[in-house]
Amino acid sequence: MTSMETDVASSSRVVIPGESLFPSAEDLRPGKGTYELHGHIYSSLLGYVYVREDTTDSRNIRVIEVRRNEERHQHVSPHIGAIVTAKVINIGPRYAKCQLLSVEDTILGGDYTALLRKEDIRSTERDKIEISECVLPGDILLARVISFGDTVTSFLISTAEEQLGVVMATGETGEKMMTKDWNTVQGVETGRVETRKIAKVPNLNLHSTTKAK
Amino acid sequence: MPYTLSKVRIPLSDLLQKTSEDAPSSSSFRPVCFKINLFENKKGSAYVEIGSTRVLAQVVGPCEDSSGDFYEAQIKVVFSGFDEVSIRSQLIGAMRGLIQLHLYAKSLITINLTVLADDGGVLQAALLAASMAIIDAGIEVLDVCVACQVAVLPDKSLLVDPNKSTQTQAALTVAILPNLNQIICIDSSGTMSLEEYEKALEFAVSKAVKLYPIVRKTLFAEMNS
């Protein structure tokens, strides 16, 4: 989404929560691990200070982040609108139960499950959807969090967008499946064809087919 | 000034060892020892020792709470080794003020506190241990938390960090966010006049701030190890 972002300064400055990092400014934005209060940007984590350049709107904005280690943040709970990576655990007549693996580019620390309801699988011909023709247990999905659910159910996710859906499939026999076209996958070993709701991620699918050859 | 032993190994072996009966000084803490990240590959733990009061805190989560709140995380505190009725709600209240709960909707954060030894001031030790364990777990917070217990003695003088054998007229525990200058917990017992209360509160806040360099040093020690 913000493809124009680049890591610029990764300082070795260690901060503890509550430390004032910078005074608020027009071109400074509090990123992950920080918050803004009373005209200052404060750290909310123990970690190193990073300054990232963000030129998305052709304006130079510096994003302040605090990270515990270099690679990634931990402990982000899913929020509405987030793209999540989910693994299908089981399917039923009305919904597929999924385990959330990561939120955007962050691997989740805790265990979170989500429901993919039948009518949220695709945006066209919703009444004709059969879950088993779209996802099967073991598949890895890209999906969007659409709701926190009601008081008894868990998060609800949706794949009703072109670029969302199955990115890695496991066949009924357990073999690895490669995408054949936009609706079907083919077994690597047996050549069996199964149907899926494939995520139309051009780069990702291209990458996986070249790798298989 | 209190002093720190934050680099030393946890002296679990001498838990039962009697401390020397030093005359309690009215203006300083008993020897303190803080440590975070006690277990190699599991983040979210802290150990706090104040005199011979020893508390171990471990944080689990945030994990899914399907019946949880849509807007903020729920906090669960589990005590062991201590009759927690008196201080559990105080601790939850303080943690609610500390943690940025809105970032963890529909999630549950569990804080397990083990009181290994109780020689007075369990609440201040538990507040320090829980807050440092939360920070070690990488959960976003507003600030670090420092806490202090003060006692009003029968002769109306104030004593910081009383132990269990101190004869007190009243006691007051305060937890503050030092950078934001906010009080997140006040727990008082005994009888004192409004005037004494104000004096005790001011005294406790000024003493709690003294722990900030030690908490800071403890957290830095973890990053540099």
C-alpha cells in the first residue's frame, strides 16, 4: 500500500516506554510503537528508535517507530480493515474456521481464530457459493478483517475482493497444489484439478509457478 | 537513594534467609533488585525484590478473547501465594491506566503474579513487577510505572517502604507514570487526617520517582544483554 517507503535511519538509540522522542511537527508522524500526546511523540515500547521516510503523497513525511528487534513488531491484534494471512482449519456448511497467522507484515504472537462465512467468500453469485469449492482445510488465505463478530463469535474475515483468496493450497489428498488459472489449482504430483477462490496477486502467483519448474 | 542489584542472579536459594534487622531509615527503600526477561525464549516476565518481599510476574497474551470487548483488551490478574482480595482490583485498575488497551481489541492479557515472599509492600512490588513484565512482553504502554508504599507512624512521621513488622497508623501505596505525571493507583489503609493524607501522598510520589532510574536501568540492561 505504501510502496514508496524506505528505511532511512535506524539508529542505535534505545528508549524505554514514556520517553519523549521528538516534539510534534508537520512532517513527523508517530508510527508503530509510539504515540502522540500534548505536542510530543512518546515511545510506547522498549526498543530502538527508527526513522522512516514516507513519500506516499509526494510530501516528505518522517515516520517515527520504536521496535524491540530489527525485523518486526510483535503482538498486534487484528483490526477491522487489516489484511490478514489465515490458515483454514476446518470447513462446515456455513463457514470455514481459520487460524490467523499474521496481520499485514507482522507475525501474530497470540492465538487468534476467525470465521470466513460462506457469503463473504466472493462478491459475485453469493447464493451459489459452495465452501468446499472455494477453500479446503490446510489452505493459506489472504483475507480482510471485516468485523469483530458478535459477543460469541470470533473475528469475521472476507475474501470478496479480487486480490484476496487462496494463495497456497493443499489438495484433498494432501499434496501441494499450484494455481492453474484464476479458479482452479492443479496437483504437483498427480495433476488433479480442484477449484478454489484464488487470490489474484500477479507477482506472487508468477513467483510460485516459476519456482515449481 | 535506593540502590540496585539488577545484574545479579535471582537469589531463589536464599528465599528463607533472614535479613539483618537494620533499623528502618525513614527516607530510603530496602535493598531492591529488579530483573526482566527471566526465561530465555519466553518474553514477558519480571522479578522484583524489595527487601525480602519477592514477586515474580509473567504475562500471557494478548490472545484471543471471543467474548471480549470490541474496543479494548481485557486484563486478567492471577495471584498465587498471596491472599489477593485486597489488591487485585487495585492492580487491574493500574494496569488499565498503563496499557494502551485500545490497540488490543477482543484480546485478553493475563498477568500471573507469584508472591514468593511477603514482608510488606506486596502491592508496590506487584505493580512494579507487572508493569515491567508487560513492557518485556512488548505490549504497548503509555509509560513505565513506578510505585511506592509509605507509612504514617503513630508519632505522625512518615516512613518509606515499611516492612511487615513496622507499627503503623496508616499506609498508602501510590503508582505513578513518571513521564506523564499521572497517578494510576492509590491504595490506603488505616486512619489519617486529610492533611496527613496529602502529606503522605506527596511524600510517596516523591519517593516513587526515585525508583525511575532503577527501572530504566533494568530495562536498558535487557536491551544490552
